Amino acid sequence: MSAPFFARFYPSRRLLLGRWLAVSWVLTLLAGLAGCTPSAPPPRYRIGFSQCTNGDAWRQAMLAGMNKELSFYPEVSFRIKDAQYSSARQEQQIKEFLREGIDLLIVSANEAEPVTPIVEEVYNRGIPVVILDRRTTSKLYTAYVGGNNVEVGQQAGHYAAGLLRQRGRVLEVRGAPGSSPAVDRHRGFAQALAAYPGLRLVAEVNSNWERPSVLERLPQVLRQHPDVDLIFAHNDRLALGAYQVCKQLGRERRVKIIGVDGLPGVRGGIQLVQDGVITATLLYSPGGEEAVRTAMKILRRQPYAKENILSTMVIDSTNALTMKLQTEQLGAQQQDIQRQQELLRAQRATFSSQQNVLYVLAAALLGAAVLGALAWRAFRVNRRINRQLEGQNQEILAQRNQIMDLAEQARVATEAKLRFFTNFSHELRTPLTLILGPVEELLTNGQDLSAAQRHDLTLVRRNTHRLLQLVNQLMDFRKIDVGKMPVRAAQGNLVAFVRDIMDVFERPARQRGISLRFLPAEPVISVWFDVNIVDKVFFNLLSNAFKFTPDRGQITVSIQRVPADKTVRVSVEDTGPGIAEQDQAHIFEWFYQGHQSAKGSGMGLALAQGLTRLHQGQLTFSSQPGQGSTFVVTLPEELPAALTTTAPAAPTPPAFALDEDLGAPRPALLVEEAAPAPAMTSSESLVLVIEDNPDVSAFLQQKLRPHFQVSAALDGENGLRLAAEAIPDLIVCDVMLPGISGLEVVRQLKQDWRTSHIPVVMLTARNAPEQQVEGVQQGADLYLTKPFNPTFLLESLRTLLANRDRQREHFRRELSVDTATVAPQRVDQKFLADLTAIVEANLSRAELSVEDVARSLGISRVQLYRKVKAVLGTGVTDFIQGIRLTKARQLLLDEELTIAEVAYQLGFSSPSYFSTSFKARYQVSPSEFRALHTTAG
């Protein structure tokens, strides 16, 4: 079945099929979602835990206990912030908890006083606060969980009395000064010792709860009290440090050590007791489980105790192993519980997924059955409709094919017409050259012309310019149509650019009494634009305004930036008759002329709109009959990278100039008046003209013969032959030549070392920038478009020959150094390098002639002479003599060679001729030169 038939046949079936696919997709999606593990429910309670306690092992034990207890409460979101021993940072983190939003705060402080204010603030906001381990200085909290540090100190004192049999000298290693555990443990320890008069507390050492502080401070104290019998350390880390200090001093067997914490693990207090490092440790539970348990009671509004004091006990060699085994067994049981919980969650998720899949599959089967019945019914109905529409489908196909054939024929016909217009426009440039050239010559140099003759010639020139403008617009139209007009935008000041264009219209505006106003909103508006394209747009709009604005009327040009759209709007407003309503829909059509006036060709506005669109802009207008018209160009401030260039926008002259009449535009010539001529070129200079049009060739020869010797060729092949034989001083070549094109002629000339030095001027009717770039890339020195100004051509040839003279002086300077070899960087330099190598290889030959050198290079004597003369401005014989004399300066420095030997070695016929030539070149004789340089050496 053909495509058009399906487009007519399937509306109802496609609707049902679309519904079927949509339902199937939804069911599949639900099934896929049901197969996934259900996401966890959103947390019901948010608990924040701020810790700032010392000791990694104690902190890990506390967090382990919390995590173990939290595994029973999946509805809790538990967030931890570690202040890392900084009370200021802990205060900031508690404030962050308040901003994030929490339901309960657990605080474990390092120092009581710094965090008391922020804890009170949290409590006053109605958020429960659980103080863990270390109290604050205020009673404004919800619950406290931790050990009784006074009781810990008391048990340590009683246990020490038992160890020492109530007699001995004791040293206490205290925690951080000001911390509540350190203060309470010291107070309890001191109270216990007071009951035993035989026990004396001889010294105290403060620490920061970490072992390095003990290693630093304890040795000096022990040296001052060598008779210490027991050390009570406020935690197991300090006890381990005390043991290490005693071992360094050799007292580890004599001094008994008691610690606090009794944590499990490899470096915990229980293991230290079992290993005999310390004598005993007092159990001080981290309280993680009890803190979470108390917090959940508070959040669930269950009864709870405000003071939750954890019990303590002494762990020594008698019960250390038992405590270790119990701790390990509890850890293993906790891991088993966690694995069982994970397995239970996985089984629940699997059950839920399977149940959902079952429901979805049942719904899908029911839906499939219903949709299948509907699809079968629709298929039967559509099959009947199909038979009715099949005949209509064939008819539509036939009509479509006929329309496509007609469209193709119209496209081919249009393409042929456009190709004809383009080729015809190119052909018009050659006769326009032959018309404009003599007319410009007569108007410039015709001193004996009468006023009537000058008027007639001016009329001819003006109308020739108008014809050339139409030709250029036709070519621009063709470039836009086939997409061959590239945009090369650069960033520039649009205000200054438009002002330069308006300056061209100042004179005709004054002559006709027209008020020409320019109203920019800003002095500088930077925009990316192509000067070649935008110049034609605004010039056409201004020219159109001048055509229809009556004398003493007004034309206003305004520019403003539109930041919201990132665009710039340029409006051209006139006070002319306006545009009739029946013409407004067609004014941008090619070759359309309105009913009100027959002015113009009907191409200016169409070209302006096409160029504006090419520049990614818009051209709009508004007009009221009898009140004038306003044309608005909207350009983007920036363009895509493909349309921009990094080269700055060079200031270019307007694409058009204005004639002396009522502002009629004409294409601007390259020069309006001849520039001051450089020094007159000698008439001996030979110019070769390669031009296939006999009239243009004769015109060029006529203009050049008073100043140069001229030869001519009618095609590229003969031009190359004449250039190689005659070696002219300059070549003028047309681009469009039969057989070999002008570009190929230039390429071959620049690659041949015989002709590579010759300047080439190219003439062409193709004026596109990319075509000019192509000509310059092939090696052309100047690129002129037809029609051209004969005076400008003549002055350009003189300038090129003058530049050639300066280049010749450059080569002379290169050859004036001690060594005559020139690096072959360019074709001309390679020729000089080859020529120099041949001469140097034959310096000893007195009979070396110009013919010998030319034969070695594979050219004629005349060609060699003209090439050397063109490049160096000297003869071949003088060139050979110069190399010999340059070599002589080097050989004369060798005192082992006589002057006669140097002369014969360099090919001079006699020593006297050598001496005469050397003195004429360097103003000293060979002997004087040798004496001068050897004496200086």
C-alpha cells in the first residue's frame, strides 16, 4: 500500500493503535517499577548529634553503640557533625543543625562552658537536648546520659588503697583543665584518698586527654618524685603514655598504673589490662545505646529519666578475660542481628514486588483482552474503508507525480534564466570597460572639450555607471540565490559606519534642500557586521529615500540598541508620498515597480531584504500614503562563529558614489583622481598584455604604449611562451582566458624561476571578494575589476615597477656580503643560489662566459641577461666579476698564497688585471688589502 493511501486510511486505526501502545507502555512501566525494591519511607524523626570529645577509640565505641541501637528505629534520620576538639566549631555546627531543622539534639562536649549558651538556646526553642558524657554548666537540658565521674574517681582511690595496702605515694595524670570529667574524677579520687592517711598524692600532671601530652610532661615529674608507687590516669590513653614513660625510666615493674574507660578492642583498656601494660581500668561506658534509647523515649513521648547515670566497675587481671569474651560475643550477636534484619528487609521487598507484579499482570491481561477486541473490530471496519479509498489513492499519486514534473520543469527553466542573467552580467562588464575607459580619459585629460561635449560625456559616464549598478545588483541577486555570498563579519562601531555612508548624501541633500538628520541613541554601538553587505543595505535604503523625498523634505536615520532582544535597530524615515496599499505586499519582490511611480529598476529593496536576511537580520517597513515611509533594519549584536572573522573590520569606501545630478547612485571607482605619480618609469620597461578580447587588448596597448614597450597575447598558452622568451618587466592578464585560465597562468609564472620575479596585474569582471582572494593566493600582485580607471591602472603599474627596483636593491645587499651564497627561501632566491653555485664552481676558468652559465641553467643568453637584469639590475658579467672579487678578499687573508696565485685561482687572465679590478672595486690594491688586514690581525 502506498504512503499517501496510508495517510488517508489510518486515522481511526492509528488512534486505536496509539491507545493500545500507550496503555501497554504504562503497564510495562508499572511492572518495571513494581520489580524494583520499594524506596525507604521518609524519616519520621530527625536527630542531630554534635560531638567534640577526645579519643578516637572512645568515640568509635560511642558511635558503634548508637548505630546498634538505631538499627531498631528505621524511621529515624540520624546526622552527625564532628567538631574535632574545637568548641567554637561545635557551636557553629549546632547552629547549622538549627537551620537545617531537627527534632532532637544530642551533644557530647569537650568543654562545658563554651557550648552552654548554644545548648540553652536550642532548649529554649523547644527542641529536646540530650547531654552525653560531659555536662554543661547549666541545667537547661532535657536529659543527661553518662557516667558518674566523681564515683569513678572514688573507686579508683579505693582500688589504689587496696593495691598499696593503704600506704604509698600516688601521682595523678589529669585530663584537660576545665573539662567536667577531669574536675569530677579528681574530686572523687581526692575524697577517696582522704580516708587513707598512709596514701599521699605527691604530684599532678595536666594533659589534653591525649597520650603525646603525657610523653612530654610526665618524665620530668617522675624524675622529681622517683619514689612514686602508683599513677592514676584519667583515661586509658593517658595510662598507656604513663606506662611508656615508666618503661623509659626503668620503673614499669615498680609503678602500678590505673586507667579509665575500659573499652574493648586491640588498643582498648581491657586489652591493656590483659597484656599487663596497666594494672587496672575502670569501666566508663560511652553511653551511645542509652543516649539513643533516651532520645527515642523523648520523641515518642514515653516516660524517661532526666538523669541517666551509667554504672562503673573495676577491670583488672581477675575479670579482664571475662569482659573481653563477653564484649566479643556481644559484637558477634549484634552482627548476626544486623544480617537477619537485612535479610528480613530483602524478603519483605521481594514479597511486595511479587505481589505488585501479580496485580499489574492481571490488569495488563484484562486490558489486552479489551483492546484486542476493539482492535479486531476496527480492523474489519478499516478493511472495508480501505477498498473504497484505494481508487482515490491512485488518483492522488498520479496528480502528485504530475505536479512534481511541472515543478522540476519550472526549476530547470528558472535556473537557466538565472544562469543566463549571470553570464550576461559578466559579459556586460567588458563593453562597459571599453566605454568607461575612454570616457574617463577624455573627461580627465580633454582640455579642449567644449561645454556641450563635456556635458554629453558626463551624461554617457553617468548612465554607464547606472548600467554597471544594475549589473552588480543582478550579480548580487544571483549570489544570494545560490548561496555564494559569504558573510565575513567583524566587530565594529555601527554608528560610525552609518555616518560615513550618510556623508556621501550630504551634497545632494544640500542641493535639493533636504534635511538629512542622524539620531544615534549612543555614540558607540559595537556590533558584529559584514561591511560589504551592510553597506549595500543602507545605501539602497538611503538611495530609495532620496528618490521619493521631494525637495525641502526630510530624511531621518536613527540607531538604537534593544537590550531585551540583543539586537540593534536602524530606521530610515522619509517624508515622501508613501507606499500605496496595493503595492505594500510586493515591494520586496524582484523587478516589481509600484503603481505610483516608475522610478528605479525594482531591485534595490529586494536586494536589501535578501542581504539583511543573509546577515541574520530583518528588514521591515511601515508606510501611510501621503505621510512618508519608514524602513527598519534589525541586526543581531552577535553572529554565529561560522559567520565571523577575527580580522578587524577595515574602513572601506562606500560601495556606491553619487553623481552630480539629483543623488543618482553610481558604483565608486577605485580612485576618483590620479594620485601623485612616482618617478617616471623608463620607456625601456616591457609590459606583456594577455587578453582574449581584441578590443580590450587594443585599448590597453593604446593606454600603455606612451609609457612602456608593449607586447600582447590573446590566450594563456601564448602568454606563457612570450613571458618565458622575452622576460617582460610586468604582465597584465585577464582572468577569463580560453584554454589555460588567467589564474593558472599566474600560478605557472610564479613557479617558473625565469618569470617568478615579474609582477602580475589581473583584470576580471568577477568582483566577488572570494574570487579576488583566489587570485591573490595564486600570486597576483594586483587585482582590478572591470570597468577600471585607466589612470589608476597606469599608476599601479608604475608603483609595482618601483617596488621591483627596491626589491632588486635588497638582493644586491644580500650579495654584497663576504659570502655570495643566498639561502633559497623563494623562487628568485633559489635562482640566485643556483646561479651563484655555477659561477663558484667555475671560478678558476678564465674563459667562463655568459653562454656557458646560461647553458648550465638550461636557458638562452638573452633570458639569462633579462632575468639577472630584472632581479639585480646588473649584467651577468658584472655578477661573475663581483663573485670573483668577493672570493679574492677571503683568499688574500691566506699569507701562504701569493697575489698571482690568487689571481689565477679565481680565473683572472693576469695579476695586473686582477689588481686593477680589485682596486676599482675596493679602492685599495690586493697587496694593500693584505697588509692592512694581516697587520690588524
